[in-house]
Amino acid sequence: MPEDFEDRSSLAPTVVMSILAVTAFVALILVAMLFLNQKPKNSAVPGGSQQANSVQAAQEAASPVILYPDTDELVGGSELHPDDFDFWDMYPEETETPQPTEEPEETTAPEDDPSTDGKHTLVQYADGKEEWVLISPYLPKHDYDFTKLVCQSDLMKYYENGKQVSYTGVDISKFQDYVDFVKVKKAGIDFVMIRLGARGYGTGQLILDEYFQDNIKRATDAGLQVGVYFYSQAISEAEAIEEANMVLENLGEYTVSYPVAYDMERVENDTARTDILTRDEKTAIAKAFMDTIAAAGYKTMLYGNKEWLIKEIDMSKLTAYDVWLSQAADIPDYPYRFSMWQYSFEGFVDGITGYVDMNISFVNYAEK
């Protein structure tokens, strides 16, 4: 509408005069302030020194405290020292952030190491595998001190209180061919374990060792103590008794002072009829053979290597019988009781052509 745009030009002179008056007033204040803040250059001017001191006092009272960090003087006439304004101590010193340490590799505690805890024994299998097996607390342990073993001229001997208490022997079969037992006796051999026979591991046929009768006769004549062993491939208790009866029939009137040993072992690089047997079946078969021999009045024993005696046979059912341990080593590590040890497969004895198995007996079976 027209009344919304009324003419205000008549107020312009009044506004201009007001602005000029304000400006003049502000300029006057600024001049006064500059005059007050300015130091007099000529102290000889009457009243100049007093005026300057008054102005300086006013300035010091109004101005903030000034810090002089490079001097030891008090600040601005106060009792404060520059060190009092060292506010950097208010903040904690930066420290290097600790780096996470690597966790130490877990190691088996000595008491948990089966190789050193004294509760396990190492079994080496025919296929090369190894296993630490817990030693049974229920089977009788041997008490031999193997620091008393001495090897003299390839013959292993055991001493107690400076006296030899062991006997050295060999075991032979038709594979040694003809043996001069007189030379064997002179070479320091005390006893001979002679193979009487075997059962074929494929056919199951009973076989008498073709050298048995000649060997046992000439060994006895040479003054050697004699024992025999039978290589078994029985797959039943009945067959084991059959084998034992064959042994008894062929011993006849021969004098046997050392045990009749039962030998069932793994056939290398071939399959055998006994491969089908369980551990319990092998144990029952071995017991049937040795029970039959013992009933006839002969000493008897079980032959086997460490794997066989621990993994293939339940020795808890055969503790009534001695053990003939087969382990080619400087010191045997079979933990349980044994009375004879086959310690080498590559021995040399005068009177025997080629290699022969070496044995040590901790028992004098001739007097047992």
C-alpha cells in the first residue's frame, strides 16, 4: 500500500551530527591513552619524573606478569620465580610403549618326558616305527647293574664283587654247518643252545634240524652245557603241544642242562601262518608249549625280542617262565626280568665258520 513507503528524508541532518560527535569523543579518548602510555624522553622537564613514575606504577599494576625463562630474576617484582611456571612437569613423561614379548615355546616338562621319566620304555617295531610304552608296575623287573658288564675278546661277562657270575654261550643251527665244538669250548664258550627243529611258516610241516643229533652229541662230548630251542609256527594250542611232544621225543637220552626254549617270532620279508594270531592267542600257544615241556621235567623258557615280549605276548600270564631276550646292543633296555640275553648276531668264535649269535646267561642252569 502507499502508506508503507513514507518519506524519512527530513531525519538525515540529525543523524550526521550525532555520528560526528561520537567520533570526536572516541578520538579524544585515544589521544589521552597514548599520552599516558608514552614515557617522557627528557627527565629534566619539571614534574616529568614524577609523572613518569606514576604512569609506570599504573602500568605495572595493570599489566600481567611477564616471564623471563632465561634469567634467575623474580618476575615483575613478585615473589614468583621463572621455574615456578615450568608447567611441563604437569604432563607424564612419554615412555616407550612396551612391545609384546614372544610367548616362550611350550616344552615338555622333564617329568612328562617319556624318555626320562623312568616310567616308559622305547619299543622299536620291525617297520621302523617307535613307541614309548608305559612300563607295567605288575611285572617283575630285572635288577642287573649294567655298569658291571664287561666285554672281553668279544665275550660279554657280568661281575659282582670282582667275581664273574655269568656264562657265555652261542646258539647254532644247520645254518652254521659243521661246528668244531672242541675249539668252541677252548674259545671260552660255556654253553650252546642248539636248534632241535621247526615248523614251516608256510606249509606248517614239522621239521627236525638235520644237524641236531650230531650237534648235541659232539657239543656234549666237548664238555659244553647244552640247551635246545624250537622255532614255532603253531596257530593253535593243539599244534603247540604237538611241537613240544616232538621236542621231547627227539631229546631221548641226551643230557640237557640248559632250558628248552620256545621261539615264535616274526618272519621277515614274507607272510607267515602265525600272522593271523591275536596277542592272546600267541600267549596261550606259548603257554601250552612250555607247560608241556615243564610237565616232562625240563627247564623251559620263552625267547623273543623286545617288541615281541612287550607287544605280541602277554607276559603277565607267563611269569612262571624265564625269558631269553634277543636284543643286539651294548646294553639291553628291556625293563622286565630276563635270565639270558642274546646280545649280538654277528659274533666270531673259533671253531664256527661265519657269524654266530652270542649270548650271556645270568643263571647257571647247569646247577639250577
